[in-house]
Amino acid sequence: MESSATLLSSRETFMMKVLLPVIWIGAFTAATVGLFLSPDSWHSAQGGAVDPETKWTFLTITIVGGVFIWWTCVRLKRVRMDDHALYISNYAKEIVVPLANVAEVTENRWINIHPVTVVFHAETEFGSRIVFMPKVRWFAFWSSHPVVDDIRRAVARATGRGPGEGGTPNAGGTHP
């Protein structure tokens, strides 16, 4: 483990990757199963029986919400960087990826956690791309996160090329 590596991802990554999905998906799944298996044990705000369509609404919310949370949260990685490599962890395993293997760095400004995607030239143990949640910046809603350019500059230094030169990180920046 490289001690001089700088943490790029948010300290809230573990909460978003592990705790939120377990609690949210678990709670909605339990409620949905309860509505299907024991609908008489649920009561409306007026004290009467719950509308029979409620179970289908809960099932839809559970599936759509679960897929969205899986897509936005579970795939998040913990990322650190030094002058030579990215240190990427899924909290069970950490891999080291040389900065020269970074092909592109982008972010999605439309999702409030500003997920940063790093695409690699060669496949890694975590695939050809990883996504991480950068540190939270209050009141910087639509601006690019500085960590995107930090990684691009580090890759340019490590490869001896300037940003935008032959296969170096994307200078354009964001996913729609």
C-alpha cells in the first residue's frame, strides 16, 4: 500500500457503495414481499385495507430503484493516486494501475455525486473502466470537478505527453 498516494475518491464512498444499497434495497424488498405475502397486515392512512395496486407500485419502485442504485452506487471504487499509478479498491481488493494505462477521464455532471469514469487502454482486474465518486464540493453543482484535470495532468506527466496528445486523457471532459 502506497502511503504517499493521495485519496481522490470521497470518504463517503463506502456508505454509498455498501450501506445505502443494502438498506434501501433491503427495506423496499422487505416491504414489497410483505405486501404480496401478507397484504392484510398493511393499513392505509385511514385505517382501512391497502389498495391492491399498492403491491405492484412497490414492486416497480423496488426494481427501478434497485437498478438505479446498483448502477450509480455499487460499482463505485475507492481511488488513490501518486506520481506513477492509480490505486483502485472495491474494499475487498486493491489493484495498482500505472498512469500510462489511463486512456480517458470523464465525469457526469448531471448526477449529484459527479461520478468520474476512468477508461483504460488495457483491461484491469476491475474491467476496462472504473467509476468513483470524487470528494464532495459544496455549491459547485455544474462545474467540472478538479480531480478530473488532476488525473489528466498526472497521466500527461507519467507518459511524457501533453493532455490531448495521441491517446492521452480526454480533454473534453464530461459525459452527458
